[in-house]
Amino acid sequence: EVQLVESGGGLVQSGGSLRLSCALSGVTFDDYAIAWFRQAPGKEREGLSCIGSHDGSAWYSDSVRGRFTISTDNAKNTVYLQMNDLKPEDTAVYYCAAGRNYVKIVLSMATGTGRGAMDYWGEGTLVTVSS
């Protein structure tokens, strides 16, 4: 059974930092690229970042590039999203997801929401940034 479990969300002040974790089971980095998305109330789910399954290539959306960093711990089968300089507009439910094709995922994220390129999803973790 495939499971993706996010953790690390919470309440933080503007300018602060949080690190989200996505613990994977039933999938490995050998076969899947892992991406982070978020969905704010009343808005579409937005693709933020993706890390490749083989060489660790990473892509970021314009909204988070330079502030967020995606990384992996292969030994723990966990993906992280380090979020710095958080802003109130970063408030959302954050999801991790797994997909087979890194290039397809990045193209989908760059041109749309990226949702259709993913195979498995976590339940999400809430991040609230106060002003």
C-alpha cells in the first residue's frame, strides 16, 4: 500500500520558517519523483516544487523560488520542504505527491496545476502564517 504522510505544519509569524516532511511508504525515490503542492482557501491547488528520482534535479515555481528548498533523505525515505521568509500569502494546506515522470510533472506544474501528473497524494498539513 502506498502512503505519503505530511507533517511539520503549524502557525508561524511572517518572516519565519518551517520545515515540512513527507514520509513515503510503498514508493521509493528510484521509481518516483516527489512534488509539493499547496491549496489556499478558495484557490486552485498550486504546484510548488518537485525533486527528480535519479539525480536530485529540482524545480521551483516562481512564487517560492529562493525561499523554499526541497530535499530528500533516502535512508528515511522522506522528502522535506524547507520554507523560509514565510508570508501570509503562503497560508495553505500543503500536500506532497508522487509521480513517475519528473519531466512531465515539471512541465505540468509550469504550465498548469500539475495535479494530473501525480499518481499518489498525501492528506496534507496546514501552514498558517500570521502577519
